[in-house]
Amino acid sequence: MIEITEHTRNVLLEVAKKKKIYVEGNFLKLLKAPKGDKEFEEYLTVCKDKDSTARKKRLSVTKQVQSQNKELEKAAKENEQLLLDLQVALDEAKEAEKEAQKLRDEAVEDLDMLQKRTQFELIGLIVKVALIIIIGVGVTTTLLYSVAMLAGEDTTLLGNAWSNMFGILLTNSFSIIGTIMGVKYATEKSE
Amino acid sequence: MIDSILLIDDEDLFHLVFEDACSLLDMTLSLEALNSSDEADRLFKKWFIEGPIEDRPECVFVDLNIIGSSFDGIEMIRKINTDYGNGVVIGIISSSDDTQEIEKAKAVGAQFWIIKSDEIEPRLEEFIKDYDGYQARTAPFKVYK
């Protein structure tokens, strides 16, 4: 403990009275009032009370700040977790979008293939029917012409009709082939 | 009253809390607070090698997880007790109450474990009551909850 000299005692009391400045902190705990000096004892009690009040106030504020800091830290961690979850969800959404795009492309491709197949089947059918008609008409006319020739009938009209018919049929055949080739060429180009 | 206390804790705000609590409880007149175990390690090394060894604090409170330090509180206690001649009352002050960690601390020579919370004063008050036993090395390891 530190015993205060008369001069220091008077200065401390004066400063407290005039300027309201009091000794504070742990140093205060080292000060000892001279024996029987009631005034200085009271001064030390006031100093201790003031120091204790200030410390209590500071302790309370610090604890509040500490608690708020903890809450902020907790909130920051939650936010971080939310951001991470959001990022994961975003990645999943991107992945799903890619998958959907892939499926859509596959579906479009399938549809295109189906359309082409239908087109080719239709063309094939037209060609078959056309060929059947051409061959049928050719064969019928030729048979008629042959029967007429074998029977010794006049074949002038039939001969002309046969040659005309054959010419027309050949022309039409080439026309059909040309059309098929054209369609095929156009389809290949659009691919 | 404890002659001198050293607090090793990375949280500056807790330094203020601890300092005010110690002052209000008249625990000590001399309190030094450090942020890292590395700094504390340097000081203990200095006191142990260069001396004077009496400059060592009388009581040391170490946080369990000291962010930004090379080693944690348990390792700090082990170093002080085995590498730097022991001789101080030492324990953990942490918000954790992990029993495994408590056992580890006990194994390296910690004398107490104080759980940090908003109401630290009642625990410190209880600690002061037991302090003489810690100094005389007669008090058993205790967790202040």
C-alpha cells in the first residue's frame, strides 16, 4: 500500500473538488488514507465507487457488444451456409438445364428423323404406285398390241397409240425419277 | 488477491470483460492480456532462459482455441508445465465444455477449466475461493460451469 504525503493528499482533494477528477483504476487500490484522516478516507471511497460504477457500466456494454458480435458471427455463418446452398442449387439448376437441353435436342433429332422417314416412306409409296401404273399400262398396251398383231387385225391405230403411250410413260418415268432425285438433293442440303 | 495474472485469448473484447470482472472482484492488481500463444511462448521462454523467473505471472488463463496462433491452449499449458519449469497456476478459460478436450487439458497439467459465458463473475468468484489450493497444488482439477 502507498501512504500519501500531505501535499499529494491536498492536491488530490483539490483536484476532485474543483475539477471533479478522481483517481481511478487498479492504482486506486494501492492508495491508503493516513490514520484518522476521515476526509481522505471519504475521498478514496468516492473514487472507488466511481471506478466500480464505471467498470460495471463498461463490463455491461462490453458484454452486450460481445453478445451482438456472437449473433453477427452466427448470422454471417448462416448467410455463408445459405450462399453455399444457393450455389449448390444454382449448379443443380444449370445441370438440369443442360440435361433438358440435351433431351430437347434428342427429341428434335428424333422428330426430324421421323419426319424424314415418313417423307421417304411416302416417296417410296408414290414411286411404287407410279411404277405399278407405268408397268401396268405398258404391259396392258403391249398385250393389246400383241394380241391385235397375232389376230391379224388392223394395228395402225393401236401401234400409234402404243408408241405414243410408251413415249408418255417413259417421259413420266423420268419425270418421277427427276422429282425423287430433286427431293433427295434438297433434303440432304437442308441437313 | 492474486499477485499477477496473464490472460491468453484471441478475443480483444474478452480482455476487457476479464479485466473489468477481475477489478470488480478484486482478483488482482496486475493483469496482462495477450492475443496469441506464440507471444506467450516467447515471454515464457525469455523468463525461463534469461530470467528473472520471478517475472512470470502467478496465474495463467489460456483460451482453448487461439485463432491466429501456432498452437492451442492445451499445447501452451503443456509447454509451460514441461518446457518452462512449471511454477504457475494454470488453466483453461473457454466457451467449450467438450469433455475430451477437458480430459486432454487435465492430462497436460491444467488445474482448472472455466467455461466462458455472459456471467463470468460467479465462476471467477468461485475460482478465487479455491485459489489457495491451486497455489499449494492440493486442490484437484475443477471445471467451473
